[in-house]
Amino acid sequence: SVLAAIKATHANEYVLNLAKQESAQGCAAIAHFPDSIYKQSLLDLADFAVTRSY
């Protein structure tokens, strides 16, 4: 099955690591923006996207 192949190849871990790298790059790209609720929302969204467990 597809799920078995994903687990056997550790594809989920690989993709999660890529997502974390992209999230970190995105956060770094806006680090120089002035602090605001909008910047914080983007940072929170990036964190949520890679830490959610469902």
C-alpha cells in the first residue's frame, strides 16, 4: 500500500524536515520586517504548519 511504502522509506520524516527548512527560510526572510501582528501571524502560521500533529 501507499502508506506502507511511505513508512518503509521514511518519506514522511524526509518531507517534514524539508518543510521545517522551508519554514525557517520563510521566517528568516521576514525577520527584518518591523514587529507587527501581521508578522507575528506569519511566524505563528509557519510554526503551526510544521508542528501540528493531526
